[in-house]
Amino acid sequence: MASIKAKTAQEILLNDFQTLVSDTERLLEHTKSIAGDQADELRDQIHDSLLRARETLKLTEDSLRQRGQAAVTATEDYVQANPWQSVGIAAGVGFLIGLLATRR
């Protein structure tokens, strides 16, 4: 459950960042009509920043996927190696959640 929420939050963050980058690229395209050395320099700086942001986004996405996959693999290995302990832990957590839910 927690991993689903974390994965969803990560996906939302990545989507928001991708939207920001694409919006900035469109803004950069619209400013091509502005003339002047300062405008050209500013466009070049924004373009460079966007390239770095895209690279960072790709690296972050890859890292998150690898860490998520490693966590899933470790959990699956633990459950397969200790099935009864896993059942006991799940039952205990379910019991505690049930107690907390009935108190409200």
C-alpha cells in the first residue's frame, strides 16, 4: 500500500516536472521573435538549463525505477524465505489497523 502511494507520488512528480520542462520549451519557442543580444543570451541559458533538467529527470527516473525494483525483489525474497513470518506480520498489522479503525 505504501509503495503504491510512493510510486504514485513519484509518477505525479515526474509528470509535473515533464510538464514544466515542456511548457518552458514552448515559452522559449514563443520568445524567438524577441530581438537583441540579451534575449539571445537568455534563450541560450534557458535552453542549456532545460537540457540539464531533462538529463537530471532521466537519471532520477532511472534511479527511482531501480530502487523500486530492488525493494520489490527484496520483499518477494523475504516473503518466499519466511512465509509464516510474513503471514504473522501481515496479520499483526491488520489487527492493529482494525483496532485503530474501530476507535474512531
